[in-house]
Amino acid sequence: MARFVDELKDPWGLLLAATAGGAAWAVSVHPVAAGFVGVVVWLAKAGISALPERGSRDRPAVTAGSQEEYWLRRAGSAAYGFAELSASMGQGPLAERIALMRPQVDDSTATLERLAEQASLTGTALARFDLDKLGHEQARLTRARAEARKALVADLDRALASLASQRAVVDRLASAREQVLARMESSTISIEELLARVVELSAVSANGRLEPTRVLDELADALEGVRQGLHETEQITRDALDR
């Protein structure tokens, strides 16, 4: 029940409901009936989203309450809204063009899931390092080396090199995680913008006031840029962590 209430608060559910009601009104449906259509869409979206997902065992292992989970949930909500809107549009040039974008949205969402899992794994690894301890150890050994007898210098140098190596690992993990989170944020917001623009197009086109071809070309290009950027980030961070 709690999840159903949360889904009712989802702004994309309200946006889809408003769009459905507006589209119904635009084709001369009585205002009361158009409002009813919007409410039905709103409740249906919330009910479907609140259902347990099939294949949940295959969901990525993303840390609850993490930044990556937050962005993944937002991206998933926008992708779901896009798929739902696309499926509800019926036939026509606009519906066909929007349907062609769904594989790009799905691929972007799948990559976001992998990046979220990567970010969580990286965050878990970072939590194993005590940076304060590393810093204190490095300072202590540096002082000790400055005062050490010649016979001890080699051992102290090896210890310092080990600490430096650990710090380098921390830096690589932190850099990879920051890059992944930045890409997740920008990509999620871009997908949300795509949904908002498509909702606008569907509403305006229903009134016959817009020829959407140019706008759709721009949206498709932007979406492809998001998709490719996600794949590039995934490959870059993998290469960085494999070193």
C-alpha cells in the first residue's frame, strides 16, 4: 500500500494523466469524461508500478538509499512513462516515430542499471579503506624514515610504496564512481526531458497545431547521444578499474 501511495505522488504519473485527459478533451470528449480518463490513467500507472516486478532476482545489486539508486529509480520512472505513453498513442506518424525511440530508451536504461551496480560495487570497495588510517600511517612512516638507520630504509620505503599503492587504488575507485554518478545524473535528466517533450508533442499534435518532424529528429539525436555517452562511460570506467 505504501508503494502505491508513493507511486500516486510520482510527477510522471500526474503528467501522463493530464496528457491523457487533455488529449481526450481535444477530440471533443465531454470535460467530465476527459477528467475521468485522466484519473483512470493516473490510478492505472500507480497500480502497475506498485506491483512486484517479474524477474526481480535478476535486478542489479544496487545499494539501497545510495545516489545511484536514486538516479536509477528516476530514470526507470521516466522510461516507464515513455513506454506507457508510446503504447497509448495508437497509430499515426507521431506514434510510429516515438515507438522507434523505445529501443534507445530501453538500452539507455539497461546501461544505467549496469552503471548503478558498478557504482554500488565501487562504493562498497571504497568503504573498506580507512583514509584517516592510511594518512596517519603515511605520516608516521615518513617521519620514521627521516630518522631511520640505513639498514631500515629499504623496509620503510617498501611500506611507504604499499601505502601509496593503496591510495592510488582509492583514487581510481573514487574517480570512477564520481564519473559514473555524474553520467547517471545527466542521462537521467535528459531522459526525463525527452518524456516531457514527447508529452508536449502528443498534446499539441492532438490539436493539429504542430508538425513534429523536426522536433522528433532533434529528440532522437539527443537520445542517441545519451545512449552512446552511457556506453562510453561504462567502457571508460571498466578500463580504469581493470588497471
